[in-house]
Amino acid sequence: MRATALRRSGIALLLGVGLVAIASAVPDNRVLLMNTFLAYGALVLSLDLMVGDLNLLPAGHAAFFGAGGYASVVLNQEAGWPLPLAGGVAIVACALVAAVIGFPVVGRTAGMSFAVVTFAIGELMVQIISKSPELLGGTQGLTVTWGVGDEMPFGFSIYRYYSLWLVAVFVMVMLSVVWVRSSHLGLRLTAIRDDENAARGLGFNPVVYKTLIFAIASGLAAAVGVMWAPMVGYIGPDSMGTTESIFLLSLLIVGGLRSVGGALAGVLLLMVAPLYFELEPTVRIAMVGGALAIIALVEPRGIAGLARRATDRLPVLRRAA
């Protein structure tokens, strides 16, 4: 198990080195596109810890993404804290809030009821922000002034500079997923997912483990928000609503649960490709709906399942040839 974790961690770190090289060389007009892939890839992977590993179906994951961005911006611009300190405190605070919220929620809800409760929590956060124009900008959101007019290190633009930070967050999320799934914690999560009563019989408290994963996933989402807000120069309530959370779930389902490659393929297909080809928003929505329908009819395991099916057939095709 430790060897598997080390091997997968090595792959994640090598991928990070490759992404740093790409981030340094990608054309200026494609930097924001790469940043979008890194941010949404990290968000979907963190979401998969709940959906794929525990069969939890959160409808408010984007709320913690937005909360991390808001908290870091307020601490930086209103309280005067340095951005690294503000970001670190924001991540820890979001994880702790998720733990406090999650403990009673995961113990009393499951399946659709869990989705409804997390939907309500996300919408409550949006309403709190919308009704706080003095501190949080209300429905107009907050403009982030960090870095405006400043010279970035290495002569990078602010977008390319944040590419490096988003690579770091992306790798951190990948490593978190790898270590959870390649450890005894991952085995216990699998036992809880398959049969909670049997897990209790083995001495595991499902509520504790579900709360832990809910807090970890929410903290990772907040880390993405901390980097995203100053990179785009804005954070608003629209970035943390239920629509965004459902979109993240769609990316994950199309890509495939418990598959890093599948999740990233879903992001590439439904998030990055429409932006690259500059498709209209209505076309993007139609793509998401069509992809979900096709996956439901053809391969419920998503793109990852299609890839596994194709790989399994290769030996047969070779023998037939």
C-alpha cells in the first residue's frame, strides 16, 4: 500500500513538473485557459473524494470554493493581512466550518437528503454574501486589488504567475486524493461506502470519517478559491451558487468516479474545449446535458469506463487481426 502511494505520488509530482513547464511556455492568449483547467480539475478531484469514495452527493461544493476566495480577499484588503497568511487562514477556516456543519449533517442524511441539505447550505452562503454589500460587495461581488500595477516575479503577467500557484494547488489536491485512496483511510472509506452497518461492526464510526472527508474536500476547494480570486481580479456570489456546484458534479459524472484521468477528461471536454472554441453559453449547456445523457445510456462509469472498455478489448482485437 505504501509502495502504491509512493508510486502514484511520484507520478503526480512528475505531472506537476510538466505542468510548470507548460505554464511557463504556453502562449499568452491561452494562459487563462490553462488556469481554468487547473482550477476546475482540482475542484472536480476534490469533489470526487466525497462522491466517488463515500457516495455522498453534495450540491454545495462550489460554496466553499467561493468562501475561500471571499475570506482571503477580505482578510487581505480589509484587515491588511499578507495574502499568503490570509489564504492559509481562509483554507483552515473553511475546513473547520465544513467539519462543524458536516458532523450533524452526515450523521442524519444520505443520498438525496444530503444533496438537499448541502444545497441549502450553499444557498445560505450566497444569501449572506448578497445581503452584505458593505463588507462582501453584495450581489456585485468584490474587486481584488492585489497585484494591480505591480511587477510580477520573472516578468510574468499576473495570469501566468498564478498558473504556477494553481499548478501547486492542483498537485496538492492530486497528492491528497492519492494518499487518501492508497492508505488505510481509503480502505475504511471503501468499507463505509459499501456497507455502513458492517463498517460499524468493524469498529469504525462512519460519521467521523464522512466528516473528515467533507472537511478535507471543502478545504481543498477553498484553496482553489484562494488562488482563483486574485488571479481573475474578482470574486462574486455567482461563483459559489448551486448552478456551479451542479456543473462540477456533471464534469465528474461525465469523466468517471474514482478516476483522476477520467475526472480531468471531463473537465477538458465540457469546460476547456467549449472555451477554446469560443462556443456560446447555450451550446455549452447543451453539451453538458447531451454528455450526461450519453454517459447514462452507454457507460455509467463515464469516460474512464469507456477507456477501460476499449483497453479490455485491445487484446481481443489483436488476436482477431
